[in-house]
Amino acid sequence: SSGINAEYGSENMDMNNEEETDQDVADQALNLFSDDFPQEEENSKYSLVGPSDESYEQLLAILNNRLEDGLGECIYEVGVGDGCPDGLSVEDMAASEATLESLAESLNAYSSPLRERTAEEGKVAEFLVRKKPAEDDFTEVRVAVIGNVDAGKSTLLGVLTHGELDNGRGFARTKLFRHKHEQETGRTSSVGNDILGFDAKGQIVNQADAHSNQDWKKICSQSSKVITFIDLAGHEKYLKTTIFGMTGHLPDFGMLMIGANAGIIGMTKEHLGLSLALGVPVYVVVTKIDMCPPNVLEETLKLLTKILKSPGCRKIPLLVSSQDDVIVSATNFTSERICPIFQISNVTGQNMHLLQSFLNLLSVQNNYHEGDSAEFQIDDTYSVPGVGTVISGTCMRGLIKSNDTLLMGPDSLGVFKPIVIKSIHRKRLPVKEVKAGQSSSFALKKIKRGEIRKGMVLVSLNSEPEAIWEFESEIRVLHHPTTISVKYQAMVHTGSIRQTASIIHMSVQHMRTGDKAICRFRFIKNPEYLKVGSRMVFREGRTKAVGNIVKVFADAQAPFRSNKRDKLKPKYSRGRRRCKSYNDRTNDEASAVIDGTDSGLSAILSTDSNKADSNTDTGSNIAVTPTEL
């Protein structure tokens, strides 16, 4: 037994030595890593109180990394550390605040206080650190405004962007309408846009006047963050336009509007389901609380909370009633689980400041890649007098500059043509370049508007784009009255693409509501530029399905089109043929009389004699002679 113990003891010693060696190597690697990258070893709550030069540089590097991750802004908490109770004294808090302001100033940023609370050993404060507006550059957050008709979507945007409260009779919404029939009916039928600018200190840049189109330049030049509101239609007959706005304009967040007096009716659930299917985080705004009885408002909030907690949504509703609720909901909103609920009035302005603070703190996740080859998605086209053809859309990848040459397509034949970018505008502000994730408009050279359609893309010359006729998608049917089978046709929405496609193959024989299958689609009219992993919406009437594109078929040929119209249509219509023979005959007769040729006269006489015979048979004595002719 002693020999066995000695043997195992030697083995254990060897294993311990190996573990110690591995631990030494890990420590050395950790030390090397800490030399290259700044670590938050200054995680104490006193880290900002009189830091040394070395600690100051580390804090500066940490704050710079957080600003880069947050696209130019972050929320910094002072008075909180690991392993010690929270809170700082008044003197230490003042010193920490001065250090944070110095750090922000070194990075060309501002530090603005958000809130302050009392902890165990003193005070804890949170600050918004945001970079100052650079020339021709600002952070953009796109918010899609959805909800049922008459929920107050356009009215709220008019109040937010123009700084004037509504009069209760539609005064605010008239500043957003684009068409005459929208002014007359009060209903939005197109995709409208308006902006709300915040400076580096978190103050609203928009002035309280009816700003014209030219003021967009002023707002963008003074703003560090610009909120772009995409005003969508709420009526059921404009659902096609609403879906295009949700897929083509690529919103970062969705603002679901609900009228407190009407409740959750009409297209409210439809728009909420569309946002969930596309993975767009949603927050809820309940309007018209000034005219709604308390019991009706309570019932509306109770039903809303029940829907948000249902298995289809799985959201955590949070009624926002204070500034603390705003900060908690804004910092945790990107997780897509929390759903803040705001209760506002456009007439009295009640709780409007809470919604404005929430919009100021909204931050987007940088899911775009600037280092890749350029790719731009076209969602609208214009023809501007004196400028020419203009396109608008979103830069998906890479960097695009003025005078760059890109490939645009695919056209109806699947061809990509080179095109030159003449100038670039962002929110009507002229810029020299546009980065990934930013929406902009381009003026193009030597091309007509009729050659461009929504759904086309601009890609770099070194890429090899392919026009896709057929693709495979994994879809789930949300609603269908009967069954879906092969040869079923419906409208496909993916990105800015909106075209009818037909199912040519299915992994199952039939699909009904709630079923899931892999289907192969074929476009009916034009090939499109598709990417694997894109979200899509499949719609036809009340039929709706969502899914992801899992495979594209670049070698698929264009669908065969039998030209039945040419087979059924005669070469000449009967009326044209009769008119042509009469003209030929008249010309022959006239030339015969003028020339006096025997051949012409004999042809006329034979014709007239036939006429006389036919007229005689019918009882008429009328005859035509050459002299009378």
C-alpha cells in the first residue's frame, strides 16, 4: 500500500506541477492582454476622484471605447463600484463629475446629468456622454409610426417635430400631409417623413414654428442625433404601403399608437404582429387621454397589458410615469423584452416631456459593416427639375462617395449597368459621403427615371452581383382562410423589393394557418437582388406569412411566357381591312380616269357591271357608266 501511495503521490505531484505551469502561462497571457487593451480595473466607485495620470489615460481609453460602441454616446454611472456599497459623498461626487467633464472634453463630447438617487453611503448619479456634432455627420435613428386609423399618429408627429400643441381639430397633422386628398380626408395614404433633432446636450433643436423644407439643413447641421419618423398609413386598404414602409425603410424601432377612447381595434394587432415578425422593437404610446374617461382608459391599458404578456408577444409592459422609468426603459429597450407604455395628450401636452426624453436616449445597435464593398438599397425615385434623376434609400454596407461609379440593377433582363453618383444628400443636407446604416439620396448622371424601379440596388464594381429569379424560403403562415399549395401566387416583401411570386415547390403538400414549411418561389415579372438570411413577408388579401430566405438559385432561368394575346388577335381588324380595300379601289378608279388606260377602264367597267347585276337582282334600275363616273 505504501508503494501504491508513493506512486499516486508522485503522479499527483506531477499533475500539480502541470496545473501550476498552465496557470503561469495563463497569467502571462492575461498580463500581455492587459498591456494591449485598457481594462476596467479602475472599477472602484472612487476611480474618478483625483485619478493619477496613468489612471486618467485608462479611463479615457475606456470612455472612448464605450462611445465608439454606442455610436457616439453612452450613459456613465458615477458612485457605483464592485465589492463596496454604492454612493459617494458630496465632495467626492463633485470631484468625479469634474473628472468626467474633463474626460468628455478631451474626446470632443459633452457630459449632461440625467438623474441622481440616494444610496447606502451617499449619492449615485448617471450622466449622458455624447459627442459634439461633426460637420456633415450625425447619428440617425429611424422610428416607424404604426397603429390603427384615427389613433393620432400624424398629430403626434406634428406636435413633436414642430413644437406646437394641437388644437383638437387636426391643426398639427396638416403640416405632415403630402397630398391634397390627405388634407381633405385627414388620413395618411403614403409614407411620410419628418425629423426631430437633439444636440450634444440633449436639447431639442427644432424650433416652434412651421419650418419649411429648407430648415432640415439647419436642424441636421446643429444636431448630434436625428430621429427620423416614418409616418405610415393606418387604414386597412393602405396595408401594402405600410408593409413596404416597414420592410423597405428599415426602421430601428416601432412606435405603436393607440387611441385611449377607441382602444385596441382595427389594424392595431395587425401592425403589432408585423413588427414582431420583422424583429423590430416596439414601444406603445396611448394618446387622447385628455378626452377619455378614466374607466375606459383603465380598460384599454388592461387589455394592452394582457396582449403584450401573451405567448405571441412575450413582452414585459412598463408604464412610464417618471424620469427614472424613462432611463430604465431606454437603457434596456434594445433587449426587445421590455415594452414601455407612454400616456400622452397632444392637446394639453401631458407627459410629452417623458416621450421626448425617451427619444433622446434611444440608441441603435451597429449591425452594419463599413469595411465591406458598397451596397445601397433603393426605395424611391424622383425627377427633380434642374437636377435630373434622384434616388433615395439606405446604405447597407460599405462607404459611398460623390463621383463614385457603381453598378445598378437588376433590370428586366437581369443586367447591372454602371452609373455615376453626381451628388449626395442626407436629410436635404449636402454631404460628401454616406456610411453603412445611413439613409440618403443620390443624384445620378445620364439615366432616366423610367429605367429605375423600387427594389434595385447599387453595388460596387468589384462585386459580382447576380439577378435571382428563384429562391427558397422557410415560411410560417400567420393566417389563411383555406389552404396554400403549389402555384399559389402572392406579394413578396423583402427589403425594398415588392413583387408577386409564385410557389413552384413545397416541402409539404398543403399549408394552413399556423403551418411551417420550406417553399421555393419564382418571381413573376423581374429578377431581383436577394441575399440569404433576409426577412420576408408573404401577403395576398388577408393571407399573411413571414419567413427567412435560406437559399437563392442564381442559375434559374426566366419563367416562360406564352404570348397568347398574339395568337388570338388577328393581324388586321375587320374595320381596318375594309377601309384599306376601299382606299385602294378609290385610288385605282381615280388613276384610271386620269390616265384613260383601257386596263383601268375595263377593271372599272367590270366592277360596275357586277354592281348593276346585283342591283338589278334586288329590283333597282340604277347603273353606273364611265361617263357618269
